[in-house]
Amino acid sequence: MIVKKDNVELIIKDDDFPRYEEKGFRALGNDGKEADPEPTKNLKDMTVAELKKLAQEQGIDGISGLNKTELLKVLGG
């Protein structure tokens, strides 16, 4: 795997990527261009657990008892 930060490019093992990502490196594709980020999932296609995790990541409180429809409303979907 190739990672890049500023003007520094390194070849690393895939398993080491999280450590480099914490330091601000980003993955490059085989062609040397920045790799596409993970495709975003449509909120309606997410599970309740995924929606709750997303809400927590966004700092939304009081979501533990919400169902999927309610979570979608809170998240704007």
C-alpha cells in the first residue's frame, strides 16, 4: 500500500495503515492518485446499529430508544 502526507510517500503493509492514518497519511491507489474514500451508504440502507453509531459520532444524544424511522429523522434522512 502507498500512503502520502505532504510531499512524503511511503510503501507500507496494509496492516500498518491505521497507525499511519493517525499521523495524517492518506492511502493512494495503485496509479499514485489518492484512493477514493469508502463509498457512502444511503441512510435508508443502513441498519439501526449503523444509524445509532453515526448519530453518536455526530454527538447526538438520546438515541438509544429510537427506531429506524426516528433515527432517520434525527439524522436528516
